[in-house]
Amino acid sequence: VQLQASGGGSVQIGGSLRLSCTASGSGFRMKFMSWYRQTPLKEREFVSTITASGRTHYADDVKGRFTISADVAENTVYLQMNSLKPEDTAVYYCNAESLGRSTSWWGRGTLVTVSS
């Protein structure tokens, strides 16, 4: 299984970006997909997750600003990021688990830079 993330880039404070991540590979059926982020000074931290049934969960510091959604048929997850702050600057990683499989997979990450 491979995860391909895209949508990162540079944006000004208060701007928006939309990340996407698609899982591909034999037998993958979305159980849940998540976003994490990491900076050079911090360990990788949880951002948001969504189950195949549509249940979502967010880290406290992104609630109300980020929205996660998914196209289960396409094994794709999206992260709409609004009202971006400098502290949102990080490499964002996609993580996924499949039904019937006991492992999870990580994408390579996509860089988000928020500056004035």
C-alpha cells in the first residue's frame, strides 16, 4: 500500500490550504485515515482522523479551523485548513489503516509553511 499526499505549499497567515492523500494498493479498504504533522523541534503529533463511517476527531489546536473529509470509494482523505497560523507550519503526514489488515501505512509528507 502506498499513500500519496499533496496540496502543501506556502501561504500567508489567515490563508487556507487543502491537503489530500490517496491510498493505493492491493486489497486496501479504508478503515480510517489520519493526518499528523511534525516540525524539527517537535515530535510527530496528531492532527485529525476520520473513519470510513465518517466519524471525525481533531486535535484541540485545530478544532474549528481544520476540516477532515474522505472519499471512501477512492480511498482518499482531505484536510481543509483555514485560518492558518505560523504554528501550523510543519510537514504533514498521512496515515491509513485498512480493514482486514493489522498494520498501518505512512505517506512521505507534504510541507505546509505559514508566514506573514
